Amino acid sequence: MSLTPATRLGAYEILAPLGAGGMGEVYRARDTRLGREVAVKVLPADMSARPDRLARFEREARSVAALNHPNIVTLFSVEEDRGVRFLTMELVEGSSLDQHVEPGGLPIARVVELGLAIADALTAAHTKGVVHRDLKPANVMVSRKGRIKVLDFGLAKYADSAAPLETSNAATLPAPISLDGQLVGTVPYMAPEQIRGGAVDARSDLFALGILLYELLVGRRPFTGESTADVSSSILRDAPGPLTHIRAEVPVDLDRIVLRCLEKDPRSRFQSAHEVCNALRGVRDSLVNGDRRSQSVPVEATSSIAVLPFVNRSADAEDEYFSDGLADELLNVLAKIRGLRVAALLEGSVREAGNRVRISVQLVKVVDGYHLWSETYDRTLDDLFAVQDDIAQSVVKKLRTTLLGEAPGSDASGVARADVTAAARGRGTDSEAHRLFLQGSVFVARNTGQDLARGVECFRQALAGDPGHAMAWSALAQALVFQAAQGFAPVSEGNARAREAAMRACALEPELAEAHPALASIQLWHDWEWSGAEASVARALALAPGNADSLRLAGLLAFDRGRLDESTRLFERAIERRSRMRH
């Protein structure tokens, strides 16, 4: 219903309309009891017609009303007058953030401050179990003094249904969509899990925050299309390129914060708004201090897990490849798991005899040498996957509950298992093939002509036994690139075979970070496609910010572009990353 000025709604005198949306019409009003001005939002008429829906809405509203944060609009009450249901809330004198978006993007420092305020508001809400579900510039108010206020926390799922996806035009996209709780939000700002009608949690808000920051930085959204169906497909399918390709002065750290928020898999995003706040504060501090280091060094700080060389206690020295390869593989898996930002060492020994292997490992806190955890595994070589997973899961669980302060909880093991499974993607299913992959990786790391040839042969044998081993395809591609670059194989033939192997790896596991550096090397040294190489490196670093090969290539690209300070720091990161491995 539409209200005219001077209309009374309970104790509130309507002064002027402010706007309308899926949640209803909003008015400036005067509270005649307290003598203050408020915003009144009149709820859709069908809300009262469905008591169950109204009851759920009021429960949600009570949770939102309990939020007390300077960057969240305060909800005062849910009331009813003559059959009209309405909300009263804090009146913000200002304009919505969508009116501040500029074609070329806002000043960097302003975007960082806006992002911090919104992320801080999300942190407060998520801590209370309230998920926004429809974060977008139109739901963020900027007061006349520049203060940020986020609107409509948790209420989007009660909005009126919008036009069907297949018929909506891109010009009308801002309308929220709600189909009995299955699809809630505004399509251009939806996370992939929202598009699919899946479970929504705090990480879905972080995806929307990533889109919002992207838009503020460059003046357009990362996912576009002619219709809502096109936009939905883009969100599900497309990987946004680096912001620095559109706006060169965007700090690299800020670029990677945004791209991490935009990861398709919620497990690959920041796991909390608090983490986003910390990352944004780092960028803000560097801007204030004039220190460009954080503008060049990836957000994902140096890997917090160092895996020392595993001691080979086998009778045969030739079995050293197994201990070396196992240590390196564990580091690769652990380094991909988000949030393990603590200083710890994993050390161990391996004794192999026939088809049996004994692996002893211990986790040590660096600062005081305190032993956090230790275990000995007696297994057959056929259990290689299982023992690697057991070790990695135990490390993740122990670090998160002991050093990171996360509650142990009954699901700690399940969370660790999910983390390791996601990080260990691409290694196939055959234990013997994986052993050959580990052996080949150690040979390739020695980087001599003979060892490169031995590594290539190991990878080929592994792939003959398990063609689905994406990691082996990726490693083969990198080895072939090394051979061609150092004159150990014909350049054109070597790069052609390397490209084929890298493409096979990407086809098997599109999210496999290791596959992209090999592709970038070919684009850089053979095809002379600089932009393609930069895109491949950016994709690799978005998937695994600590990957040494990706950091090295990023350093080379920065050097070629004349960004010498950035190049130096990237090389330092690559060297430091290598130092955490045995080489």
C-alpha cells in the first residue's frame, strides 16, 4: 500500500516516501511518542496472509534487532496497525552506495575503508548467526558524514517474488528473488550456491562482498549478461580476471582479497568476515604508511606450515625419493588449506621394507619447540593415499583447535577431512601411479638433464597406470617445459607436448593450481602471449597463493613490465616458499 504525507500508522506520522523494493515501501516518519524521526518500512500485504511466514519473519527480525553495531542500521520494532505490518528502524540521512559507483572506480583508499566497514558489519552479524543473503550496494547506505550503514540483514528471504529467471531482463536485475526460501538474493550479487538453490552461510555474504568491492574498484561487476539467466551462468562458470588488468593501480593484495572472496567453492574463500577485515586492514595500513610491500605481496602470507625433509631410514638409499616426495606432497596439500596462519614444523622419518612402510611424524610449535602431536603409521604401500590424508587431517585439526583457537567441536574431524580432500584434488586413484608421481617429482626438482628425463619417464609410467592423475599431467607439463627451456629437448616439440599435458590436467581438474604455471610458461616463453600468461599466473595464485612456480613466473612478468620492486618481492616469496621444502 502507498501512504501519503500526514498519514498516521500507529504512533508514527508519515512525512515522505523514501523508496520501495521487494521488502516493501519505505517512508520517513516521525515517532510521536519519542519525538524523533525514523524510517518505516511497510511490509507486503501477503505477509499477514501467511501466519507461518509472518512468524518466521518476526523471529528473524528479533535476531536482527539484537545486532548493535555502528555499521548496521538499527531495527527498532515490528508493529501492526489496522492490519498493516511494518518495521521501524534507524533513519540514515544520505544515499545508497549504488549511487556512488563511478565508471572508473572510486579512490583505492575509499574502497578499502568502505570494504572494512561492511566486512566489520558482517563480522558482527555472522557472530550472532545472522546471514545477510542479499548484500549489494543498494542495501548499503552512506550517511552525509560518510558513515556506512548496512540494511536489511537476514530479511531478504521474505521479499516478494520477482520475475522468473528465464524472462527477467538485465535492466531489472536489482529486484530480489525469493522462491519459498530456495533462491534468495539479487542475481548479480548471488554466490554460486545461491544460484543453485543450495545451502547459504556466512561465506555466501563474502562472495557478494567480493562483487561489491570489484564494482567499486573498476565501476562494473565481474559477472555480466543480457539476462538474469546469462548472469547466473557467468557466476557459475566464469573466473574473473585480475583487477590490475582493468585498473593498474589496484594493489595486488587488494586484488587477491577480492578474487579470493569470488572463489566458486565456499571452502576456497575466506572462511569468515573477520579474516577479510584483517586482510583489508593490512592493505589500509600499507596505503597510510606509504609502504607498497603489501601492494605487491600476495595476501596469503608465507605458508605457515614448514615441512622438513623426512629422514629416510630404509636400508636402500634409492628409497629416499619416497621420503622426499612424501614430505613435499604433504607441504603442497597443507599450503593450500586456507587459514593455517601459524608457525609450525612437521618433521618425520620413513622406513620402507618390501611392501610395508613405517612413517613417524611429529608437529612442533616453532616459538617454543613444544610438541603438539606425533604419530607412527605402519601401513602397506597400497595405503599411501590414506596415510597422507591421515597425516594432513591430523595436522589441520590440531593446528585449528590448539593454535588457532577454534572450538574442537564434534565436527572438527569432518572439517579437517573436507579441507584435505579439497586441497588434495587431482592425484588420481592408483597408489602405484602416485608413488611414481612422487618419485618423478623428486627427479625433476634436481633439474639436471638426466634427472629431468627420469622424471618424465616416471610421470609417463604413472599416467599409463592412471590416466586420471591430474597432478601427474601437470608435473609432466612442467618437466617438458624445463627440458625445452634448457635445451634438453627440441623447443617446439617439447612445448607442444607440454601444452597438451597442461590442458589435460586443466580438463581433469580445473581448480588444480599446479596446472596453470606450466600453461603460463608456454604462453610466456613460446607463444609470447603476455596477457595470457598473466591471466594463467593470476588464476594459479588465486587458487594457491603460495605456489613457488606461480610466484616465480609472476616475478618474471612484473620484471618485464618494469615493476622492479614488485618483481623482487615476488622472487623473494618464491625462494622463501622453496626453502620450506627440502630443495
